[in-house]
Amino acid sequence: MAVMAFIVHGASPFGGALVDNNVGPEIHQPNPEMALVCVGCDNFRAETYEALKEHYKGEWHRHNLKRKLALLAPIGFQEFEERVAAFMGEKGSERGKKKEHLGSKARAKAEKRNQKHQEKRQQAAAAEPIEAGAR
């Protein structure tokens, strides 16, 4: 079993201060290629640290984390894109129909409310005005 260790230059293993107070500790990783890898997404490699941060915020990474929790293997980006496209193709048409259906219900309710409001206005206009002193 190989042990990977991070080496901090300028730190003493005996609890002493840094050798040069003007220079902070430097951290070196044993393998620079390993630095920008997402193990959860089938060893995805990023070119820059910012690209890796953006990857961690993405849906593909989140999907693979959920798969990992379910004890499933991660999927590649191409397969993820295909699954998303298939899902949107199936659900997109259903969502549109559902919105149309809900839209017609909302229109019917609005028309009913408007009709009741008009009836109340007509009843109020037809009623005799109440005199100030009569009670």
C-alpha cells in the first residue's frame, strides 16, 4: 500500500517556527496530474482549478454523487447528456399538455369569479340606498 504524503516546506517536525518568516509554507503534491481530478465522475480531469470548481457545481457531478449514494457506478458525460435529452423529450410534451390543462381550469375559475363579482355589483346597484338616519 503506497502512502501519499503532502510535503510542507519550511515547517519543522519538531514544533519549531518557519525557517524564513517572509515565506509561507509551500504545499507540493506528489503527482500534479492528480490535483485536478474528480474521482466521483469516473476520474474527470480539469485543466484549471476554476474548471474543477465549475464541474463540482454541475448537474453531471450531482447526478454521479446520487448514483454513488445508491451504490451505482458513475456515468460518463456523454451518457449523462443522452439521458437528459431522452428525459426532456419524454417529459417535455407531457409538461406542455399539463400546463394547457391547468390553464383552462384557471381560466374557468377566473371567469366564474368575474361573473360572481358582476352579479354582486348589479345587486348592490339595484338595492335602495340606505339613508343616514334610518336604522
